[in-house]
Amino acid sequence: MARPRIYFVVQPTVAHYREPLLRRLLESTRYDFDLVGRFKNSESTAADEIHSAADEVLAKVRPLTFSKIRGYWWEHGQVREIWHGDHDAFVISGRIHSVSAWAACAVAALRGRTLIMWGHGWKRPEEGLKRRVRLAFYRLTDGLLVYGDRAKELGSSYGVPAEKIQVIYNSIYPEALTTMARESAAHPGQAPDDDGANPTIIYSSRLTTRHRLDLLAEALGGMPAAARPKLLIVGEGAERPRLEQVFAEHGVDAEFLGAVYDYEQLRGLYARADLAVSVGGAGLNVTQAMSFGVPVLAEDGNPDSSPEIEAVIEAVTGRYYQTGDAGSLRRVLAELLAAPTQLRQLGEASLAVVRERYTAEKHAEAIEDALDRLLARAKRG
């Protein structure tokens, strides 16, 4: 019996961190995935672009071209694909500002196609016109693939049938690499009570205004120099020159390492770290750190945070500090760095959560399971 064919638009781009997931989907024994996607993060400046997947993976993905006018999108070819209906289901971007997605919904309804959207869904509570428009948008589809449990809770509370919303989480690494990470996590950085050396913290994300890294400079600058941890900053972006100056002005010796995509290099850097700090909106930087057995200190309730923030469970896999409060960040940071045993326990729990939900294998399996349920639901009518 032939496997169902799925037209599958990769979200948000065919980036380096999507590569393990895409390899698993292409190996699927349950579905034939025809992958489509953007190769570049065209919404960013050159300095903020996300590195693409390997050429051998890109060769198996059909490039998705688009036009953008004042924040509105038209993704070329999608409506035509749905009209012709050469696939058993179509998974497209769940961008509310995508005009082609609205058109795709109309065509799918007209032609009787199964249309599923993949996106964040609801990252935070909504009211008024914004809520009504988003609900109207999602009601046009046969299902939603969302990244976190919060999105499903919010959508269900707004009246979307719970079975229509499928949580697939997110991923960066395959399970085998999280096993390797566990080995490196057995040798954490030096804590203050080891040989007198200060501990090490790591920050990994693009250096953009969204992440407000100035707060970390202020928090560290307010600590006594003798107690100040070493700081590794992994990432590139338009804000780097200014941030280098900000950290210098606060007297903080920060090691700016630029963008690092090589796994072994990242593994070595996280093996040096006792704690990862997420400033501003959190995202895959959370699960990256936890994949290496390093716990995360993140902002509490930041509206820009992506669903990956759900992996940080207070006092279980990490800690939270008050959003935008340098004093709160400084206090919780000091508490954690003074408790190396607790840090190790948080790191072990972090890695367990990643292996349970956030590996490429778990991600691919969640997508396949979601498709099973949504295609069966669509057949029932």
C-alpha cells in the first residue's frame, strides 16, 4: 500500500537546526514527505541571517519563493499545488499575515483538500480583533501543528476543538548527540568551591535588539569582581559592536565568540559552562543548552519568548528571574552559582526533558502521530 504523500513546508526556514528533523522525515516509513521551504532568513539583515542546512539536505527541498509587501506575504506555488491536489495533505505556514495562506484555505475548502498549518499558534493570551481574526484563520484549516502545550491550552480555551491542535514541540539535535552531551555534562565548569576558580556562564543566541543583552551586562557589572563568573557569548548579529562596548563599560570581561554551528565546538563550549542565561525572548537557545546538560536561567513571562521556554521548569530544569530586572537576574544568578550540586541536578533533569520531547526523533514522531490523527479526523468529516 502506498504511503500518503504530504506537501510539507518547513518552518520557519531550511536552517541548520532543521537538518536533523528533515533527515528523519525523509527516512519516514509512514509518509512520503515532499519538502518545500525558504533557504534564507530573508526577514533579517545580513548580519542576523540564520545558517542554512547542508547542501545535501537542501538538494532534497524544493525552494519556496515569495513576495513581501508591507509585512504581508505571498508564497508562490502553494495555491496551485493545492488546486491540483497531487498530495494527500498539505502542511503550510501558519502565518496570519500570509495572504497566500488565506487563499490556500479557500482553495482547499473548494477542492476538498486536507490543509494543515504549522506555526506558533498562540504564544500569549489575545483579546479583541486580533483574537477574532486568528480564530477565523485557524478555523479554515483541518488542523494545527504547534510547538508547545500553552498554545493548545489557549486555542482550546478560545473555542478551537482540542483534537484539531496537535503539539509537536521542537528540536535541534538527534538523540545520539544528546547521549554525547550527557558525557560532557559529567564534567561541568569549575564552581567557586572547587579550586577557587570562578564558574562560567554561557549565552547563545543572535545578537539583536530583541534579546536585550544589555541587561546581562548590567547584572554582572553590579556583582563584586571577585565573584563575577566568566562569560561566553555565542552568536552574531548587528548588535555585536555596540554590545562589546556595553560590556566593557560595565567592566565585564565577556568573550564574544561569534556564531558557532559546528557541534563539536559547541559541545566544548557548553562543557565549560555551569549555567546558560537567556536574556529577553527565549527560543531554541533554551533547548540547545539543555541538550548539553546545562540548565537555563530565563526571563519569567517575557512576551517575546517562544514555546521552548516551557522546557524551563522552575527549580526542576532551571530558574526564572523577573523580566527586565537586572537586580533579579543578579540575585538568582548568584544563588545558582553558589550551589554547584543544584546546578548539576538541574542539568541532569534538563537533559532528561530534552530526550523525552525535544530530539529530532521525538519531533519527527510527533509530526507523524499528529498527521495520523488529523488525516483520520478529516476523513470522518
